[in-house]
Amino acid sequence: MKKPLLLALLCLLPFSSLLADASAPAQPGAATATAKAADKPALVKKAKQAKKAKALKAVEKTYTCPMHPDVISHHPGRCPKCGMDLVEKK
């Protein structure tokens, strides 16, 4: 009983490389398309983070006192040390 099974396996052994090639993508770009599809969520996440950072930069202006550069604020107002108006830092 073991001999026919062994013979069958020996006969199929040379064709095992053909079976392995059958599982490979048929088109040369198919593997890269699958890889790109897997990277898409990461790219979308990175784009959202960049957009958020850009929006925060646009909104987050810095204001400082002309007489006291150590006084920094994210909104306009008056300097707590001298009472001068804070100016936008460029």
C-alpha cells in the first residue's frame, strides 16, 4: 500500500515547481497592486495627520509683547507685565 503512494509522490515531485508558479500572480503588476492596497490605510492616515498639522499651524498664531519677548500667547491681548497690546509674531 505504501509503494503506490510513494510512486505517486515521486511522479508528482518534478511538477511541484509548476504548482508553486500557479499560485504566483498572473500579471507582473498584480503583486505591487496588492502591496499598494495594503499601504493605502497608512497613506490615508499620514495625509490626514499632515492636513491636521497644517490646520493647527494656520490657527495657532503666536502673539508676543514688543517690550517683553518672553511673554508669549496664542491669542491677542495685553501684556501682563506692562499692559501693551500683544503683536503677532512672524
